[in-house]
Amino acid sequence: MDEPRLLHFGSAVVDFIYRIVHLPQPGDDLIASSFLQMPGGGFNMMVAARRSGVKTVFMGRIGDGVAGSLLEKAFEQEKIDCLLPKIRGEDTGVCIVLVTGDGERTFVSHPGAESRLQAADLQAIKTGPNDWFFTSGYTLAYPECGAQQAEFIAGLRPEQTFVFDPTGIVGEIAPPILASVLKRTDWLSCNRDEARTITGLVEPEAMADALLNIHCPRSRGVVIRLGAEGAYLAERNQKLHFAPAFKVATIDTNGAGDCHVGAFIAALMRGETPTFALRYANASAALSTTKHGGATAPTRTEIDLLLTGTGEE
């Protein structure tokens, strides 16, 4: 049996990260205390999965400019294969990340080559029955490729597992596209605000029930991330499960959600139970916030040490 792969066809970009005391007001001219330029977006999630021990590949698009070259080099360093050639004459997209003194972050993005992905590009790639597929809401919101990705997702074979993270841009995804993708989703991971946007509900129990039984009718489970509080896991015919967050010295939450999703998928792909995978993902996300930058996912060994040190399995 072939080794299962995690195939990511979402948005991988380059982040420009500025650390500031507070968000600027109109007309302000702030001085950042630090600046970093590094791969971000879906790259963070792929790194988290790869460092947790699963074979991870990128089947999205990158450009041939400065940002694309930086991203390509980062993929090589993390041993993540890119399955599609670069798009010539267009660079990879970028994202401005403002990290304030409390560790929170605010984003301003500009799409690039990653927004040009077409269904034919994806369908030309040979995939196997054990492969897992992932995308995020970012590329689904792009008019150039949202419908194309939805077409590919709908055509996945029944035995292939699809995981979806709607991201904070979920409200900008065309409703028919979002409904189609959710209908095919096997595992959904979202934060509280995204769950509220999809369901129109407020209470975690009600949101989880609606996501599981109305919006994602074939899903095996739904994760609702609550940041520093922890995360909920809803599975069919199971009581809603809550796993508290791990207490760490947080200095930067950029990429923590991506890290959580990547670690959760990796644990499931290794055959762990969903409840263990949730605790594992909580530990991974917590450790990622103790370093500056986005792609700060810990290794499986580091995560296991945190779990063992706190009496977890």
C-alpha cells in the first residue's frame, strides 16, 4: 500500500511581518520594532504536517518572481515537493502581517500566481486512494479559481479524504461554492468567528451541531478552534469534546491556526484517535506561539515532550 500523502492545493504566499505596539489609526505613521519576510499562508500548515511526520506535497501554483523564488527555496528546505511548474510572468502573492504587543495579528493580502490554479491543473496530477487533500478559504474566494477548485473537490473519489479550513475570508466565498465544498468535506477545522459566519449561531454546541449535521453532511468531524482557550471536537454520535489549550509564554500567534490544522491532520493520518489528534494539535499550536514568525511549527518530538510533561497520552 502506498504511503498516504497530504496534498495541499490552497494558498501559499510570502508574509511581510511587522511588529508594532498597536494597530495604526487613520493617518498614523508607526515605526515597527522588527520586520521579517518569510513564507506564509498555506506554507505554515504544510510545515506543521511535515514536521509531524507525514509526507506533504504542494499541488498549488507559485510564481517566477522574487516572492515565488523565496517560497520555492523554503519548500526545498522543508522537503515539500511542488507538483506543478511555476507560472511565468507573475509572482506569488504577498500578505502584510501586523503583529501587535498582545501577540494578535492583522492581515492585508494581495493574490498572485496561487490564484490562477485551474481544475485541469489539479486533475492532471496522479493521486491515490490513500491521499488526503486540503485547501483553505483563501483560494476559494478568488474569482479566478474558486469555482475551479470547487469542481475539483466535488470530483474527489469517495475513499479520498478532504479537509477544509474556511479561514477568516469565509464571508467572501460565493455561497454556492462554499456550500459545494462543505458538502464534500470530511474534516472541517475553523475558528469560532468562522463557525459563526457559516452557521449564523453563537454557542459552540449549536454551531458544532449545525456544521456537522447541516452544512457538512458527510463529514466525520468538525473542529472549532478557540485560540488561547482550546478547541472543540464534534464527531458523529459522540458527545461534544473540549480540549483546553496548553499554557505557554506566547509572543506571536501568527500561523497558530495553520499549525493546529496541519498537526491535527498529521495525527489522524498516522492513525491516532480524533480526541488525541485534537490534544496533539493544541500542543503543536501552543508551541508555535512561543517563537516569532509564521512557519514555527514544532517537531513531533517537541510536541510529544509537551504532552508527556503535562500528563497527556
